[in-house]
Amino acid sequence: MKQTRRDFLRGAVGWGGLLLAGSLELRAVRSAEPIRRAHRYLAAQQSADGAWRSGRYAAFREGDVLTPVVLWAMQAEHSERGGAATFTRGLEWLRQLTDTSFSRESPWPALRYPLFTASYAAQVFAREGDADRAAAWVKIIEALRTSEALGWPATDPLCGAWSDAAAPPRYVTPVPDMLAPNISATALAAVALSSAGHDPQMALPFIERCQNFAFDKGTQFDDGGFFFALNDPIRNKAGSAGRDILGQERFHSYGSATSDGYLALRACGLPREHPRVEGAAAWLWQRSDGLTNGGRWADGRAAARASLAFYQSQALASVLAELHFATSWSRTLRGSMTSALVTKQGHDGAWQGLAPDSCEDEPLLASAFALRALALLA
């Protein structure tokens, strides 16, 4: 008989507990050398000043995009960090960037992707115990939130969340894609705020609107998963799922969005027992395998699906780490993800995606995500 959602989340006892120690030890052994190789690769790619810069994308060549995410990935693995000197040099470069950025009245014009940089930098400094620098980056995160102060109507479901805007997003209509919030940016910001001791709950209405969920009498579309953005058949990478009985277009749930959605709900303070959180976890349980971005995808979306392999891996690994307990499905999934990551690693210790849609063909970005995932799964 198939487990119910609640049984799945609460029934991990008995043999699961007896098997956990052995499975964790086996994964740790399998992961140890690939993690060391990844650190060696990242150390070899570090610039003399401590930053990480892309040789592929011009927007990633100044260090402000890749350095925070590489340091964040290294922090997930407690014993290695690719050598203390590598991490320390990178952290010192990020300290200097922080101090320089906040000597300016408006720091975002000098940053290529300010929300990306600010969110990972806030997490790095919060983990390092540098509350002042974490708080400095939190100010940028808050400045980039859609808000009434920037003209967004309080009743608009987009108000209170985050987009890919490169500056504080003043409300205009129609709202362009770059100003329209999405679950990925919102989850990144919410997790960063929470890690720095701030409350992102104002984003919760938007987060909930990105979930295919109904408390009662859900339709075929209400599977508990998440999609990327409201009313956007293009940026919702898995595509349109059809129209409901009200004539509203609905979108396929998919793995990376659902992992982000789960993490965003938790960052906003919803407990694991909340039906929305349980719904997202159950969706991931039923549809995840290895590095495959789960869910039902519309025809013609294969490249989009492949483009998020490593981003999906770190987000899903974060969910599994956050759940804190062993179930047969989580052990199986951790094993399949670990195997896939180890298999995909190059001889030089790097990972690289084949589809450029989400910039995972940049090996530094893909390797940061993969290292983070592998360390959390170990």
C-alpha cells in the first residue's frame, strides 16, 4: 500500500535507523576523494588576489559573482575547504569587496548581479560569525525587494518578493520580466535573510502563489510542487500544464522550483508539519532521481531541463539536509545523487553543464553547485 504524505514524513523508524550509519559512512567514503579533487580544482582556478573569475562569461570576470558562491560551496564541507589558505584568501577578497561596496551610497551599480552576490555573501559572513558584514549585504537584499515604498501595491501578489532586478525595482506596468519576482530569486534572498537572523516572511504570499497546492479538493494541477513565476509560460521552464475549471493557465511543477519553494517556506518559518511544506517534500520524494530535474515537462523543454542539473542538485541536497532524518527514499535519493555527481566530475575535479541556458557551462559555477551538493549529501 502506498504511503500517505504524512506517513512518509513521520514513518522513518526501525530498520531505517539501523541502516543510516552504514549508508552515511559509505557515502562519506565515496564522496571524500571527489570533494578533495573539487577543492584542488577551485584552488587552482583562484586568482592571485583571492577572487574567482570566469574565462567564459564577461559578466563573471570581475569576481563579484563567482567568489561568494565558491566560498559558500566550500563552507558546506567542514574539514577540507581546499586548504585554509585558499578559503582565507577568498574571504579576505570578499571582505574588501564588502567594505568598498558600502563606502558608496548606492552599491548595486558596481555589482553585475547584486541579489546573487548579496545573498551568497550574507550567508558566507553569517556562517563565519561576521555579523556586521552579513548585515551590510542584508541591506542590499532588502533594497532589492519589491515593496510599497517602491510603488508596488500592497495587494499585488508580487509585492514583498524578489526578482532578478539589478537595482531597487520601482513598480511599472506592465511589469517587465526582470522586475517580476520568481521563486529562485525569492528563495535565495529568503534563505540568506534567515541565515543572517532576519525575517523574510513578507515574501510568503508570493511563495505560496508559486505552489500548485490546495488545502481542500485540489485539482489535477495541485500536486504540491512549485513553478518559477506567476503568469509566465516562457520562464516557467517545464511549461504550461493546461487550464483549470476557472480558465486559469496552470504550470507544471518541477524539481528545482520545488526545492527552492520548500527552502523558501522553511526560511519563512513554516514548520515541517505544515501541509504546504509536507506537500513540497512529498512531491520531491515521488519525482526525484539523481541529477534529473523532476516533474512532467512540456515537449521541447529538454534543454531547459538539462540546464539546471547542478543548481537542482544543490537545492535538493539542501532540502535533504534540512529534513534531518532518514527515510528509505532519502537514502536512495542521496545515493543516486552522489553517484551521478561523482560520475559527472571531470578528470580535473571540475563539473560543467552542457546547456548554456542557466550558465552551468561555466565550470566554476557548476563546480560550486556540485561541490555544495556533494558535501551536503555525504
